[in-house]
Amino acid sequence: MAATIQELIKKGFSIHFKGLSPAFKQKIGIIAYHFGSLDSFLSATKEDFENISFIGGEKPVKLTEIDFEKIQNFQQSGLLDSKLSIQENFVKILITEFVNRQLQMIESLELETLNINPILAGALNLDNEKDLIRYYVYQAISRSVVTSVGFLVQNLILYASEYVHEGKDDELGEQTKWDIVVEKINEVKAYLEIKSGTNDVNKAQMHHYKHEMELIESQGFRAFIGETYGKRNDKTVTHGLMKQYLPDWEKRTLIGKELWIFITNDENYHQKLVEMLLSASKQILDNETIIDKIENKIKPILSNFRLKYISYDQFLKSLW
């Protein structure tokens, strides 16, 4: 199951250290399962790690000095906080990964990488470098966010409860392609297809999901399409397709807060989630907004433009 102390430790290492070797990941995986609380892991000493053993006394891993240094670095990084709940810690590390990816993308932007289209510039009446650069910088960031947010949302769901695991890890993972599976004690197992937006489904996909749902339901399980925000009475294209092509669509869908309640058994989790996201992002961004970061990046790009080009017209001609 996903939202456990052990998974939190493993996920935290993978975010704090990029490009960990498979051997070290395996060691961390073994070590993580020897701790029952986050506080005990964060306060563990070198001697504690050296004394980890199986019931028969065998040592499960052999740690090098470099391994110990990495573990200590991670313990002291502040990425995990023993005063927060497991879910709060997952939100913190997931939003850290997400925001840092966007900040890296913003920092990497240069005039030459904006892929400016002179035809579009004319069509949108972008007749000066300031408006042109601002438009293309925001467009680049929007593409990056749209690409990343689906993964973020799916992970926020995956790590919101100990009863959730990835569909690919399920016993039916090779037969079906559901995003997540929910297995609560004394409840029928449920398979969920997660949509991060309210208009993410077309007619062909709806027919496919109906077929997949019927396969799952024929084996005695439940199946749902879940939308991560919005309301059931929203007039969206997706809801129109559900009503038209998905029999009993109200019983086979979880819309907005219904999804988060189903996952967590908490009537207010959707509100708590937004609060946790805001709290975590404020720390990462030093109380600035992503807009502040973008505007700060526009300034040097604009300065570089004015150093390289005598006029806006000269720049546009250089694109042909």
C-alpha cells in the first residue's frame, strides 16, 4: 500500500537524491521496512542502521561510509517532518518535486528556446518585444505545468491513503489499465481511472472505459471514473458523454470531493489537501508566487533581447 511510513521514506529518498543507483534504492527499501515511525527513522544513528538485522540475526544490508553519508544528509535535509502526518509529508515532498521542476524549467528559459512564431505574433497583435516575450514565457510554463500536473495529481491520490496502490501492481494489472486500485478492509475492491481535468475524455475513450468497467464488474469488483475537482452538475463535455454512453453513470463516477472522500474516508480531505498544498508551496517559493518567479525571469530575457537586436522589426525578420 502506498501511504505508509516505509513508502514515505523510499519516496523521500528518490526525490531528495536524483539518479540513485538500483543497489542503493534496494538498500533503502530494506532499511525503510525496519522503522515503524518517521521520528524513529529521522533520529536513528549510524549504530542503529548497523544493528538492523533479520530475526535470525543476519544483516540484511551492508552499508558503506558513502551510504551512511547519504542517509544522514537525507535525515537532516528537512524534507520529511515527524510533526506532520504521513499524508501531509507526502503532499510536502510531492509538491516540492513538482514546484522545483517548474522552477528549473523557468530558470532554463532563454530567448532562443522560446520557439517564437512570427505569424502568431502578427495574428495576436504582439507588436513589441515586452508583450511577445511575456506571452511566450507564460505559454512555455503552461505547457510544462499541464505535462506535470497529471502525474502530481495521481500521486496525491496514490499517497492519500494506505488502502491505495497503483493499478499496474494489481493482480489484474496485466489485463486492465486502471490508474489506481482501492482495497479497504471489508469492502469490495475498486478500480479507478483518474482524470485530472473536467474535460479529459472523448467518445472513443468513454466506450473503452465502459468496456473495461464491465470486465471488472463481471469479476465482482467495482469500477469508477474519478475527476479530481469539479461538481457533478457541471455542464462539461465529459459529463455529457458519461450521461450518453455510460449506463448508471452517477454510480460509476466519483466527481470532485466525492473522489477524495472515497479514497480517504474524510469528508473534508479535499479542503485539507488545498491547505496542505498552499502551506508546502509557500515554503518552497519563499512566500512568492509562481507569477513572481516568472516575471523575474522575463526581465533578463527582455534585457538580452535589447542587447542583441536594434529593433523589434529586426528580430521578427531574423526568424525567417
